Amino acid sequence: MNLNLQYPIFGSEILCPHCRQTILAITLTDSYLCDRHGAFEANPDTSDLVHLSTGRNWRLWNGEWYRQHTHPDGIRFEIHEALDRLYSQGYRATKVIIANRYNSLISTYLQRHSPWKGNSEVPRLYGLPVEFSSESLNEPCWNVINFDLEKEQGVPKRYPYFRLFE
């Protein structure tokens, strides 16, 4: 008997999408159980991992779980957190590329003009230009990942307030 058939589609253990701790599969089911976050069910038809108590979905890409958002605040919050992490690592973002599947979900929340720069047709989020992934590229990663940040080294140096008066 093939032992892999006793486990859900992601194998005998995975990392919890919330806490990144190893969680074990429940044999002969499509479920995983995290001590901290409860049960997750693997859907073999969609390859989604569903948190049973909240209904949140995740998809796996290159060993990392990506939450699949159904509300614009979720994707906006995730982008904001990524910008904070990037800044703390000494980088600054220059552009946000969002998966095209979120275009209708988030487009009404994008800034279409800047009062200090006149009317600009480039949509912006958190002051950064936004692009949506191209469907013509047909890259499978955009069916899973939510966004990507273009970045550059070197956050502008901030001087303490008191130095302005020296």
C-alpha cells in the first residue's frame, strides 16, 4: 500500500500558514491540525488550504503559503506590512505589482491623482505606483502570489528633530 495515499495532498506535515510551526496531517483525511490555530483542510481539487474556523484560503508557492484575499482591506494590510518589513531591512519600494485577479477588488481603493503632482493616470497605493500583473505573461506564480514590490537599496536617512535647530 502506498503510504502517501494516507495523507492529504501536501504530505504528512506542513508549516502552519499562521505561525510557521510544523503541523501534522491527520491520516486518512484531508486535514492538518495546528495546536495553536486549529484545523486546516486541504482541497485536492483547487490545491487550497482552508482554515476551517475562519474560512480563509491559502495556496502554496515555492514552499511558502499565500493567503487568498476576498476583501480589499486584507490585501492592503498585507502590502502595508511588506512595506514596513522592506523599510526595516534598509530598502524602499519603488512600485507595487498586484496580481491581476485582485484588480476589481482593489481598484476603487487606489489613488488616481495627487494634488501636488496634478492629475496622474498612474494608480497609486501608499504613494507608490501600482501595476497589475499581465495576463498575457501567463506566469503561474500570479495565480498564487498576491503582489510583488520593486525595491531599491538605501532608505533616505532621517535626522533627529533636534538637529534641525543646530
